[in-house]
Amino acid sequence: MKIRSGFIGSIGQTPLLRLGRLSDETGCDILAKAEFLNPGGSVKDRAALYILDDAERHGRLRPGGTVVEGTAGNTGIGLAHICAARGYRCIIVIPDNQSPEKLDLLRTLGAEVRPVPPKPYKDPDNYQKIAGRLAAELPNAIWANQFDNLANRQAHLETTGPEIWADTEGRVDAFVCATGTGGTLAGVARSLKAREPKVRIVLADPMGSALYHWVKHGELLAEGSSITEGIGTTRITANLEGTPIDDAVQVDDPTCVAMVYRLLREEGLFVGGSSGINLAAAVQVARELGPGHTVVTLLCDRGGLYAGRLFNAAWLEEKGLLAAAAPPPAPLLAPR
């Protein structure tokens, strides 16, 4: 009998899924790690656990303390779960343009939620900077600082990367992943490259993020905008710095939405927009590599967090994306 120890013991060891239709179309094995099956519903459970473990180990977070974080949602959800399990107060500073489902869930989990207007990172009222100042003002409090706290990257170096390597038995030709904090891509890239330097690391990037241009041309330049939440950035975080990245793929909103709905209709997978970005980029990489290769990516979180937007026809129509969500036309029958 194998029994895991509560919420925290259930983090990690998520299954690696072969996506049949996409694999058949490309001639490659398109594999997606089902991070939405973490107990808090996203890949960010891993970073949340490592950040809190590190703070406890170094004496920065003591019994009865407070955890403050600036987050677009999923890291906050992971932190709120773990804070509840360990008896910490949790304060989440979040841009007020994130999905209402995320804010409601954070409050249900017992977090104190402080929505703020979205501001660029250079602005002193950016949500991350507000969180840092707030933590400094409170007694026995830490700022999780997921963007620049290297415990985030370490979580994926020690868990996600080795799990991918073990489940594929070392047969990985490319790993494709979007990035917000940079922790997932950075940790998995280091883990896989240490085992096989030829593994191709590809950054998947939404419009409005500066990382695609940075990988391709060596400078940060953002163009356009995206409906995706929690991924893309206009700076190089401490977690992302120094990461071996071989290429980047940019994915626009219609392509992302179409992929999200393909996953739902063809695979029965109800996931968020970052998964659409990842899979669309993985398919492009597979086509560039050619048949016979193995391309791995992540299904980052559950679709229920975006029910009022990404899975809402009225919202999609308002954004001009309803056609992207529509099923493809049925093939014409040949005349008898």
C-alpha cells in the first residue's frame, strides 16, 4: 500500500500523457506532463512548496508567520494550500485583471486577497513590488518572491526534470515550455541538459511578452498583447538568468485558443491558456524536427480557473476569438 502524506505529499510525480492526435499529425511523440493533477491544480504547487521549505530551513519563516506573495494566481493558490496545512497566514497581492475564479478560490482557501491595478514591472506599484514592501512591514513575514527566489528553479531541477527523464527513459529530443517566473523552464532545462546536452530547449511565448525577441535577437522587446494569464514577461528574472535556451516560438491568441479547444474535444483535457501556448509551440517544434522525435511539454493548470473567460462564448466573441474556439467544419462527403 502506498499512502501519501496529505496535500504536501501529493505534490509531484504527475503522469506524462501521449497526445494521440497531435502525435499522429506530426509523426512525433508529443508528450505532456499533467501538472494540473497536482493537488492545488497547477505546476506552481512545486515552487510554492520549495519556497516555503527553504524559508523554514533557513529560519526566515517561523511558526505563526505570514507569507506574502505577488502572483497572477497559481503560485498564490499553491501557497494558500500549504499555508493552511502548516498554520501560516497568507496574503496574496494580485493584478485585478486576473480571472474572478482565481480570486474566489484564493479567498476560499483562507488567503487575504489584495487586488491591485496592473502596472509594468518598472512601476513602483507593480504587484510584485507591493508584495515585497508589505512583507517588509509585517512582523514574522516573508516575501515568497517567486520570480527571483531560486528555490522556485530548484523545485524543477530536482523534481520535474528528473520525472520527465525517468518517464521517457531518457528519450527526449526537445522540451518546450512557456515562462512567467522562469522557474519551470530554467529548472527542467538544467536537469535535462545535464543528462543529455543535445536535448533542445525551446521557450514558448505569448504575444505581449519580450522573451521571444530576447531569445531570437538578444534584446527584450514586446509586441502585441495576449489573453493568457501568468506567462510572459518583459524582464529576465533571477530564475531564468543563465538558462540554456536553444530557440523560441511565439504563439498568438487564436492559435492558443484553437489548441485549448482541440485538447478539450480530442483528448478530453480541460486546461488553461498556458497549456494551449505550450502545445501549439510543441507541435511547431515537432514539425521542425521531423518525424520520429519526442517532444515534451506541460499541461500547466486546470481549465476551471478560466471558465468565465476562455470557456465563455460571449467573452471570446468580445475578444474576437470565438471563431478560433469553433470546431473544424465536417469533411465533405464524396458523391456516390
